[in-house]
Amino acid sequence: MQINIPLLNQQTPQTVLKMINLEASQLSLPDSRELMWGAFGAYGVLQAIAQSFNHSLLGSLIYGVMSVVLLYGGTYGLLRVLKEDAKFQRTATALAIMSGLAALIYTVLHLLFGIALPPPLPTEKLLRFLLFPILIWMVFMYAFVFRHVSLRPAPAFFAAALFVIVIEVILSPISR
């Protein structure tokens, strides 16, 4: 039995690159349950790794799982309210991929500055300063994705900001 993973298709990486630049919507992604679960799995692992610098191992794992649950559940609930259930798989996949990329960027920045700057320097404050543009990019990316689901600009931006605030700002300190 051959397994067809759309991530290995030529279309998916090109679409993700276009989504990073806000040139393509999530509707260009393949409608694949395997891709969605793979994206959420990678997102959860990357979130746990990104949080492992500041949290205990158990706290990092809890944060990774809870962020997946909140992103999946929040997306499902929002699309259910909008009666756009047909777009759920692609929308959830896009949000998980983009959030996973943000967690990967944060991890790389943390490793670079953690290695480059000796411990007495305020590495954490610098990283929080560098994380802010990533959070802003995530809000705009989420809003862009929600706009293609049928939300108007202001509600899309509000929903995007709410997602990012709940997952990145509120959940992070709780799971320490």
C-alpha cells in the first residue's frame, strides 16, 4: 500500500512559500487529512522545542499539546460559526504550517543568540524583543488566512490577534 503525502508534491512547498509572502491563500493547499495531521504534529513538536528553553520538559510538552488543541479547536469553532466547514482542513493546515514556521524561527534565534551571547547578557530580553515581529507576522498571516475563509478585514484581524494572544501570550506563562 503506497502512502501519498502531499507535502512531498511540488505544489505544497511552493504554496507555503507564497503564503509566507502573503501571495497565496490556504485554498491552494491540497485538501489532505494526512497533511493536516502532519502539520499539526510538526507544529506541536516545534512549539514544545521552542518553549523548552524557558520551561521544564513537562511544561514544554503540555504547551505543545495545548497549543495544538487550541489552534485546532479554535479554527474548527470559528469555521463552524461561519458555516465554512468545507474549508476547515486547508485552513487548519495553513495555520499549523505557519505557526510551526514561527516556532522554528524562534528556536533558531534562541539557539543563535544563546550560543553567541554569554550567559551574563540579557539574552531572554533580546529574544523577546526579536519575537515581537514574529508575533506581528503571525497575526497578519492568520488574518490573511481568515480573510480567505470569508471574514471581513476587521473581524479577521480580531480573530487572528485573539488566536495569537491566547496561544503565545496567555498559554506560555501558564504552562511553566
